[in-house]
Amino acid sequence: MQDSGFRKNQLGLMGWLSGGRYGVERYAYTLHRLTGLAILAYFLLHILVSSSRALGEGAWNTVMGYLDSPVFRVGEFLVYLAFAYHALNGIRLVATELGFFLGVPRQPVFPYSNSVKRQRPVLIVVMVVAAIIVILGGVDFLRAFPGE
Amino acid sequence: MRTRESTLWTWHLIAGAVILVLLGIHMFIMHLGDFFGTVNGDVLAFSSVMERSKDAAFAVIYVLLLGAALYHGLYGLRTIIFELNISERAERVVSTLIVLAGVALFLIGAYGTIAVYGARAGV
Amino acid sequence: MIEPAGPKQGEETDEIVKKVKFKVLRFDPSTTPSPRVDSFEVPVKKGTTVLDALHYIKENLDGSLAWRFSCRMGVCGSCGMFINGFPRLACNTQVLELESDVIDLKPLPNFDTIRDLVPDLSVLFEKHRSVRPFTLRKDMAELDNPSGEFFQTTEELERYLQFAYCIKCGLCMAACPTVATDRRYLGPQSLTQAHRYNVDSRDEGRTERKDIALGPHGAFSCHFAGACSEACPKGVDPAFAIQLMKRDAFKGSLGLLRKQKASAVAPKLTSAKRLEGVPEAPKRTV
């Protein structure tokens, strides 16, 4: 409220990136947003690119030729990384936002436990699975790279 | 006991689950096909693409995946934009633009899939 | 002879462990409109809290320092501030537990600053009021003129008791990334209270709260970053309450939320006999 002389103290977008020394879930949230935006940007282009198959072989081959450079291949792999993180973290979010793995409400007794701490093993498990998916995809990516 | 936001969010979760399954299948075909011999040769060659396109199952999977992914992604984008402290009028404008973009992209993608299916399957 | 409690003769407990530098963000609309950081050296003993240090500064070093405090024991929620990058209650934070020779004090973020370390919590209270944080029933007459107690089992109590421990300190709001950008987001405090009343078996106000709590800038702007539960000094676990509320909303959207019958009023005992020598209760004054 500027007219009353109070000073604005919103963290703004910095509040998404840092804002303090919090647990990993707060940064998992920011990464989930970034990967989501990256995947969305890729997806919108992907719809246009893959719809070119309806315009015949000529159009298809022109588009595919344009995308065959190393820049696009690496970009695709980065999107794949983003997808692996987003999908696995998304599984955790669907489960926890529907109340699973959070325990039950209980009278707070110091030192307090909380649902975020209780669901941390789920975060670890999904990240391990995401890492496996990244490695599998990495193998496939490296196979396709040389000699193309 | 529902509000408009709760319905939109519920569909966001359901779309996420649908994408998990269908995109998994898509990834399998596009990247792990030759491990398991499901696809012969280059998966991105036009002939290979057309070979898959005449299958009704592919058409259905792709149209569903397209719809779910567009809904999920654009709802996410809307959520991010709405949390950036914009005015109520800006919120209405953004919502409308997102719906229009979603419908347009869906039509483009669905046309791409169905037209090819129609041509190849001799419908 | 019973030994008195406390330090034995010769045992030093008042010794100063070290001197700690406090860097405090100062702001005063009338004298310091542009914020600056003031440094103070404060002697710290075992058990000195940040609140104690602030008193030391005000009494000995700079009498113009302003902050809020009251109970000094972590139940009133007045002394919330940003201490070394984390929202804490000053009275609940031991200086030595921070394990640093420099303590950074800033006013609570995501609230306007009135002066120095004093946040403007009026927005918090407005958002809290907007979710109607009180028992709503169809028979409001009963609430206005109670005829007896409501039945409530221990299990029914456990469903909301944890969330009733909120002291409205605002630390969760300072921690939340969505509150950081979205001014209209209700925030963990009010959403937790909305859930606290929704699942209270005596309450029937779920429908009345849904337009605010489950509307735009309501519970669905929470993305389970979990920082609110980390920051909460009373173990309320607001993140948990909001996820439970979203679960109910999901079920409600699919038509799967079972309507619960509100607690009935316990009927007065009619056949009890007064024991010998037990006097009558005094007349009602309200």
C-alpha cells in the first residue's frame, strides 16, 4: 500500500527460484514448471511438424531434412530429459495431491513430523526411476548419433 | 460439491494419467521399436510413418494423446500465467486465447492424423 | 534438605559464549524511506533467542529499532521474521542454534513492511476471514443459543485437530512460492483453516466455502512445494490440509464425496439425580 508508506516486500519470481533455504520439494516444484513449459513449447512445434505428413512425402522429407541437424537432436534429448523428470515428478504429484503417501492428521508433538517429510521417500523413488529412463534414452540417443 | 476450477483441475490430473500411458506407447514405438522388432528400418522414414498411419489403433491413440496433452499443457500454462498477478480482465483474455489456441492446434493435429488414416486405409 | 534447582555455587551459566553480528534491514517511511542494513554486535549466552538479542539492541545500541512481539514463548505468532534466509519466530529461535556468527534479519517477505521488522498482516487476516473460519450449520439458531454440546468422537476430532493449532503467524505465507507472486492467492493459512472447518463434524459449511477455497486463486494454485509445512512453528502442516482439501475436491468433481451428517446436539440428561450436598448450578448470565 504505497500511499500509506508501507514498503512492498513481495518476493516475486525470485520466490519461485529461491526465496529462502527450503527443502527439495520447493525446488522440485520450480523444475516441474520449467520442464512443463519446455515440453509445451516442443509439443506445439511437434504438432506442426508431424502434421506435415498429411501434405505428402515431399513436405515430410523437407521437414525431416531440416530437423536432422545435431542442434535439433540434442534439443530433442533435452526435451526427453525434461519429459522424464516431469512425468515421474508428476506421478508423485498426482498421488500426493490426492492425499496418498501423506499419512494421517495427528496431534502435533514436538519434534513435528509433517506430510512433506513423510512423502520424501516417494520423491526419491520417482527420481531414481526418472534417472533409469534418462539412461535408457541416452543409450538410444547415442546409438542414433554417429554416422547419421 | 464442485466448482469450475475443481472440474478443470480434475481433468488436468486425468489428462496427465492418460498421457503417461499413451506417451509411453508413443515413446516405445519411436525409440524402442527396433529393440523389440516392432518396426522395420528407420522409424521416421515416410514409408514407415505411412505404414503405421493406416492402423486405426494408431489414429485413435494419437487423437486421444493430442487432446489430453493439449489440455494438460495449456491448463498448466494458464495456471502459471494466472499466478503472475494479472488483472481479472487479463485473466479472461488469457483464458480465451488459450482455448482458441488449443482448439486450433487440436484441429490441425487431428486433421493430420485422420486425413492420413483415411487415405492409407482406403476409407 | 531439598537442594534448590539452578546453578550450584561457582557454576557459571551466565557466561557470554560469543559476540554475534546482527545485520538488520531498517526501513522507516518518515526517516529512512530507502531501506538500509544496520549492523549490531550482540553478546550471546546459552539460551539467548533472537528476540532477546533484539531487546539488547533496542536497550543498548539503537532505541529506534521496531518489531512485534508479545508472549515470547511461541504461541502468539507476533514475532515472525526472516532470519538467515528462513521465516522463523524470533522468540523460538536460539541464536546459537543458527550456528553462524552473522545473523541476517529481514521483515517477513510477501507482506508489506510497515517499519523495520514489522510486517502488515492485515492481508492475512482478510484472506482468513474470506473462507468463513467458523462453524456454519443449517441450524444457526442452535449456535446462537446453544442448548447443549455437540457429539464428536475422538476420530472425528483427530481429522481436524492438527490444523486448529494455527497461531496466524504468517510464516507459511512467507514461505509459499505462490504467495510470492500471486497477490490474490488465499495462501496456506486460510486454506488450511477452510479445510479445518470443512472436516469438522460439527460444521456444514463446505458448500459455502467452496467458491472461495476452491475457486480461482484457491486451493488449486497450491502445487505442493511444501515450504509452508517446513516453516510452520506449530506443526500444523498446512500443505497436508490443502492436499486433503484437493482430494475432497477431486472426489466432489466426480460426484464421489459422501455427504456427512453434521454432529447432533447431545440431549440433556433428564433422569439424573442430584447427589446429596451438591449445590445447584448458578443461573445463566448470557
